[in-house]
Amino acid sequence: MEEKILKIIDAIEEKKGKDILVLDFEGKNSLCDKVVIATPNSEKNAQAIADEINKKMNEMGEKRLGIEGYKEAKWILIDYDDIVIHLLNSENREYYALEQLWSSAREVIRK
């Protein structure tokens, strides 16, 4: 799974996403093992990041289970089964404060 996380981070950084955070929920959550949170620069940027993540995961043979919020692109949620990605604009990231909500998770990466 670490290779998948690194590919996701690469995709986010390649498309100029910022404030990347990876949380480890392994053994604590039946929905996923890792959560990636990042902030795009705009709605178009959020879509570009989501597209790049999908491209890199497809290259690895990983299939996306679902995606929500792509059209509006203020909060895009992408599900890869063991990894869930949240791309939130600055306003939503501050308002929903997922890092505080999930403060019991172990922080793996912060960039």
C-alpha cells in the first residue's frame, strides 16, 4: 500500500496540490486503512488532481470504487477501497476540520 500512497502524493504534488496529510486508520476503521487529505488551488485544479490520481492508479492496476463531488470540485472524495482521498478547497477544509475530527488516527505524512 505504501507504493499507492506515494503515487497519490506524487499526483497531488505534480498538479500543485498543497497541505497533504496522510492518516493511518489501520485496525481502527473498517472503511479504509489510510486517508489522504489535500487542498487544491481551485475547482479546476481539484479536478486535475483527481484525474492525475486516477491515471496513476490505473497504471498500477488499481480500480477506483467511487468518486463524489467531482463536478462541483469543492470537496472531491475518491475511494480506492483501502485508501480514501479527500480534496477539499481551503474553506471546506477549515470548516470541516477533518484532521481534528480524526485526531485519534496516526499521522503518517504531512507535506
